[in-house]
Amino acid sequence: MTRRALAACAGLVLLATASPALAGGDGPDRDHAGAPGVGDPYFPKLGNGGYDVDHYSLDLSYDPASGKLGGTATIEAEATEALESFHLDLAGMDVETVTVDEKEAGFDHTRDELIVMPDRRIRKGSDFDVAVTYSGVPDADVEDSLGIPIGWVEIDGGSYVLSEPDGARTWYPVNDHPSDKATYDFRVTVPDSFVAVANGVLTEQSALDGKTTYVWEAAEPMASYLVEVAVGDFVIEDAGTVDDVRIRHVFARELADDAAAAADSTPEMLEFFSEQFGPYPFEAYGVLVVDEPLGVALETQTLSLFGSDLAGPGTEIIYAHELSHQWFGNAVSPARWRDIWLNEGFATYAEWLWTEHVSNLPVAQSAEQVYRNRTRFGPDDRPVLDPGPDDLFNGAVYERGALTLQALRVEVGDDDFDEILRTYFERFNGESVTTEDFVAVAEEVSGKQLDQLFNDWLVERELPPFPRAAQAD
């Protein structure tokens, strides 16, 4: 995610040697069958224990005039514990029926939790299907650290989804935590005058009785906060392929010309980042530009979300930021929200790489400029690791996070640094990780002990001296 005003754009192995501050505490707790949360200290009730989801099928109908959303969510999962009951995250919608393996199940829907009680216990290790039929008018929550609505958000002439960190639960039943990724398919039915888009690729489109159903399939695992469904007066533009990756964009019709120009560098960016980090991890990519100023952009998987305020000149670097997230944040996702720098620090560093590519401004100079800005008005004392749930998207997470990577590059050298990024991506593609996982890869590739470096840059409040390469004699 980027959080910048348009005017500012002119911008699994825990090491035994890791410091206690860096190790920070346990990851999500998966030991309690049916628990109403995975144990993330930032969001104690987010996610659920006792099972892992493999796939979601969302069969939805949406009426923009009334704002009513309804349908059936079918969830394919595996029990990691014996389950007499289990939870799904769902806030604000009305649940009509629940079945487990096609048999009617009991349920209790509180404010944020849907408790499902199957007619018989689900054995540990067994696969099961849950189907929830529900409806209502989604009520987007205001996210404390952003101050904007998240979830299913209505705008004039349609809607979009922006769910980071916990908005998915406001519009479909879900195990709403990035530690449990799954594949998706979507069937979205809307009035004929609207177009419905979602993650992945469009595989079917059919019209009947004044309504059109759009079928989208997302074949690679995805964290729930990265799910996108948008409805509006959209045009879908084919921008060709790069190494067999299909590039398609979705633009609000009124913004199509400006948005197409803003996204024009996408093929070159995709090719460049693939060379830097490893092959692009999904079958398609593109941008979604809605006719509403959002104040943020979000790396929704395969279809990054932008508002009308980011559809004009001077926004290219933000398009690079969101595209780079497809590697770091989407393919490799945080297992705990305290490790959000693994998303935002990496994407900010990718901005510097792209800037060097198109303007020959060295990454070190971009890093030094950011360092100076962070210390211009006094000491920088905001730690990167564990920023707190109300401060997930503060500037230190982005900028000190990226400076941490520059410090690592200076310490290990360019070749080892490049190999660290590529190995980290290749090893954990499709998984959720912690900071300790990245540190382990960095030490393995470089052969160096690096826990002090990461502690200084991520944990300590005092900003370390700017990292400079040693001068050759």
C-alpha cells in the first residue's frame, strides 16, 4: 500500500542467535481448535484456529442502487484439529443458512464472528466444505491507522474493495488473516449497465434478464486482505503480455485515457522487477482505477487498486511500488501484522531500484535523501518492527524499512544482496513469513551474522548512521 497525497508524488526458522527484541514474541497460535483468532496480538479476533482454507468460491449478486450484496460463499478447508465447532470472520451481514459438507449446520452470528456447529465432529486432517448464504448492505469500517473506510466501499456509480488489514470480514465469511492464504473464484452478477471485476483472469461472461454475470478465477494463493471485487462503469483494456504474463487494466470509463497513460510503463516495470526478484508470480497483472479519489493505493493481487487522484502525470513511482508488492507482500506475505515492513520497506526499496533504472540516480542517493528527510527536524526514533496496530502505515515502516535493506546491501555487497532477495522470494513464494525468516535467508546467503544489523535498524529507536560502503584503498 502507498499512502501519499498526490502533491507528494513529484514519492520459519527462528535464529537461536536473534536478539530477544527482534524475535519479538510468538506468531499466530494455531493450537486451539475452533479458536476465534489465530493469535495475532494486533488483531486478537482476526482469523480463526483449527483449520486451513484451501479455496473460496464467492457467488455474489450486487445491486449498486440499493447497495445490497448477497450470495453464497463456499469454503474448502482442512481441519488441523478435531472440530465440534469453528469460527469464520463476518461482520455486519445477515446469515441465512450454513451447511457443512452439504448438511445443514447450526450457527451463531455475533457482531464479528460466525460460529458454525456441524451436525457431527470434523476429524483432524479431514477435508470439509462450508457454504454460507448471506446478504446485507456491507458497512465499511474506518481503519484507525489510515483513517479511511476499508472493506466493501460504495461510491457514486459502483463500489470497490480495499481491505488491508481487516476489511475482508465486512463483506464475506473468511479466515481473515494473511497466515492462511487460499485460491479464489468469483461469480459476480450485476445489472447490465455495470461491469464486475475481480482478481485473476476473466473466464466467462453471460447475460440474462437484464443482468450480467462475470466469472473470475485467481489460481494462486492469496491473503484475504488482497481480494478485490469492484463494480462500475469500467473498460477492460488488454495491454499485451510479458513473458507469458497477461497484462490487462480496468479503468473507470471517464478516466480511461489518463489512467492508460499513467499505467503505460507497466510492461517495462514487470520485466524489470522480474529480472531483479525472480519470475513474476501470477498469471496476470494490471491496475484498477476507480472514479473516486482514495488517498491511498493498494496492491490487491494481480489488480492493484488506484483512485482518480493517481490517474494522472507524476504517479509512475506509485505504480512501481504497487507492482513490486506482487512479489513482496502478495506472493510472500506477512505471517504477523507486526512484520508489515516486509511489505512496505521492500516496496519502497523497489521504488529506488526503479528510479535508478529510469533516471540513473543511484539507489544509495535515493536512500540518503530519505535518510536526511527523516532526520531533518530532529532524531528519528520510530522503530520499524512492531509499530503497533494503530500505526501500521507510519513513514518509518516504509522508509526505515527500505533503509534497512540498503544497510544490508552495504554490509553484504551487491551480489549477495541480489541473491538474498531472489532466494527469499523463491523459497517462500506462496507462503506467509516472519522477519526471522528473512534474517535467516540473509545470513545463509551472505555467511555473516546479521542479527545486530537488523536489531539496530528495525528495533532500536535511535536511527543508526547512514550506511556507506567502505572506500577502496
